[in-house]
Amino acid sequence: MKKVLIVEDDNSNRYLLKLVFEKAGYTVTEVINGEGAVELALEEVFDLILVDLKLPDIDGFEAVKRIRKQGKNKDSKIVATTAFAARYDSKRAKKVGCDGFIEKLIDPINFVSKVESLVS
């Protein structure tokens, strides 16, 4: 079974993401901030990491840089998400090590397949 780490501070978004990924057959682990994601990525390997770029402590860009640098999840697929995309967020996300970028609103019917198509 594939493992996904969801890094999302918004309770509603996290609940919805967990629901759609579990329905698609993933084992889901959730954290609410970037520091928590970096710490967890030191302990476990994930097939997919879905990270919100706007987090309450370190932002998603910094979290991804640290996760990639530490190496344990260097081959994991990482997709950045954000509700408030700035003009260069997609390019910046790719530069720090993301494999894909999705702007929110989350369409629960198609979201997992959209994420999987970005990283396959």
C-alpha cells in the first residue's frame, strides 16, 4: 500500500485530503506544519508528500528543501499545493524539489488522479 504524508494546517482541507487518499488506497499520515513534516520525514519514507506552501511555521518551500536535503525521502514524489498562488510559486516549488504543483480548490472526485498524473 502506498504511503502519503499530508502537510496541511487547515483542518477542513486535511480532513478532505485524508478521506480522498484513503479511499484511493493510500495509508495516510498527517501533520499540521512544516517542522513536523521535516521531523517525520527523518523517521519514515513516503511514496508521496503533499505539502501546503503556506504553513504557520516554516513555509512549504523550506520544508521541501529540508526534506530533500536530508535524503531519506529523496526519491519520494512531492506535490505542492496552495490556495493563494503567487506568480512564481510553481517555478519556485520546482526549484526546491517539488515534482508537481496544484492550486486549491480540491475536487474530491479527481484530486488523487490529478496528483498521480503529475508525478508519474
